[in-house]
Amino acid sequence: MTRFESRFGLSLPVALAPMAVAGGGTLAAACAKAGALGLVGGGYGDLEWLRAQWSLASDAAADARGRLGCGFISWRLDQDDSALAWLLDQPLRPAVVLLSFGDPGRHAMRLQAAGVPLIVQVQRLAQVMPAVDAGARVIVVQGQEAGGHGAAAPHGRGTLALVPEAADLLSARAPDVLLLAAGGVADGRGLAAVQALGADGALIGTRLWASREALVPPAAHAAALAASGDDTARSGVFDILRRKNWPPAYDFRALDNDMHRHWLPRLADLVADPAAARADYDSGVAAADPARMHVTVGEAVGLVRDLPDTASLLARIAREWQAARARLSL
Ligand SMILES: Cc1cc2nc3c(=O)[nH]c(=O)nc-3n(C[C@H](O)[C@H](O)[C@H](O)COP(=O)(O)O)c2cc1C
């Protein structure tokens, strides 16, 4: 059993990535019931959404509530932390809270006061020890293969080199702090690979986004099934289109669809006059047209060939993981 499994009562060293919008209560509960850590995608901190999804999660997870947690975007909490405050006030407290993208600072102190363990997701080695100093019990290092937001292109790190570098740092400076790898893990081979690199487990987004329980329009799932790992790209295009004011240190990986291909070489025009493009994007979202909206997946989309239910998917990953470990004698 890995340290991550024993620390959180898991039967597989996997955490569901907290995916804004897509990662609702049903998906988090399905992960928790299957023995993984189920993190609801609290994302931008929409209180009404979280109320509904947390109640779905706690009803559906019944005997697995101790494996339910939630993730938030730190820079958004700096502006409005009402969803976190609400969550910490619930009779069913989260087993853990994950913070990404920004300084965990005062939110970490609040979690510590509430006795809720903190996971911090970072993108660069230099962010590891500050996150530990802020009180993180688990660090997720996110490679730029990942779906969704991450370190902006010139400074993004790859999972393969970042994980062992972070593992060495933690083992020298904070050996009790666990390490998870995020970015590109979609099957048992990937899980065994990051374990071999020194991680205690993996945080998985894209592969679990492609499951029956994820809150994803069917046309977006169909577009992902048809894509290879070559068909994604990182940029700020979709953040401009959807009016998200992300700090410049971050950009966003999604399917490189018609809309993205059109605007990527015209970024300055888009910034200068986004109105018509935003109207086109809004109508694409309303029509669930994968050519005119963001389909948030990482490079691991190339390993997605079906849309199973979460329990079967995690059982398959567990079998593949055992087989890969036996093959590699891990
Ligand atoms: C659809 C989607 C939405 C995401 N939303 C968030 C989010 O709200 N907060 C966050 O910390 N990370 C978010 N991420 C990034 C994940 O936390 C994680 O780093 C990533 O999914 C790991 O890489 P993978 O997609 O290759 O598994 C999102 C990822 C995806 C695919």
C-alpha cells in the first residue's frame, strides 16, 4: 500500500482532479466509492453550484464520505471565498481541500484552523517549499501536458522531469509531505511511471473527464474520442473568449479546434476587440458545438478511447497498474 492510500483510506493511489464545471458531485462520489480521493471541482467558487454538487456528492457517497474533498482556484478565493467558508461550515466537512493557481496564504491558515488537510497543486519546483511552508500535507506537481490551466507556455515544466526533481526536494526537506503527479496520467502505465519517478500517486483529470459521470456535453465527449494527443494546445485564447481574467503566469490547454486555430495567430486582434468573437463563442457554448467552444482536455486525450462509468474505469486502471508494477518489479 502506498503512503497516499494509507493516509487517506484509499484502495488506489489516485485523486480525481478538481475540474471546474465538469467535476460535479456524482463524479466525485463515484471516485470515492471506487476507493480514490473524490475532489469536487469547486473551481471559481460558485456558491450555488457547490451547494448543489456537495449535496449530490455526500448523498451518493454515503459510506465513502471520508474520501470526498473539494478543490478551489486560489486567486479567485482571494476575490470571493464564500464557497470555501460555506463548505467548512457544513456538517459533512471535506476530507481535504486542494488549492491551485496562486498563493494559498490565508486560505491555508483558515483550513489549518478548521483542521482540514491541505493539498496544493504547483507547476514549478520553486513553488514546492512555499506550499509546504503554507501547510500543505500533499503537493501535486502539474506538468504542462495537463488539461486545463497550468503554467504559461515559456515556463511550463514537463511531468517526467518535474516529478523526480520534486520528489528529491521533498525527501530532503519535508519527507512527511506526500507528492502526487498531474499531467498525462490516463492509465495504469502512467500511474506506475509516476510512482517510479518518486510520486506517491497521481491526480487524474482528462481520463476521468471522459467518463459517464462527468458533466460534459456529449458532443464534447465525441470530439475528445476522435482526438489524438497532438490535437490539444495551450494558450490564453479561451480565457479571453470566456471573459476569465487569469493572471498572466497561467494559460490553458484544450482541444485545438477551429475557433482556437482561428484566433491563436490573431491574439492581439482578439484582445483589442473581443466582442464579436465572444458572441460567436457564447453561441458555440449554447449550441454545445465543439468547434466553437472550449473542450478542456490535456495531451492524455490521445489515450481516451471510450467513455466508461467511473467505477469500471478506476478498476481498469488498478488492474493495469498492478500489471505494470509486476512487469517493472516496482
Ligand atoms: C476539464 C478540466 C478542468 C479543470 N479544472 C481545474 C480546476 O478548476 N482547478 C484546478 O486546480 N485544476 C483544474 N484542472 C487541472 C487538473 O487539476 C489537473 O492538473 C489536470 O487535469 C491533470 O492532467 P490530466 O488532465 O492530463 O490528467 C482541470 C483539468 C481539466 C481536464
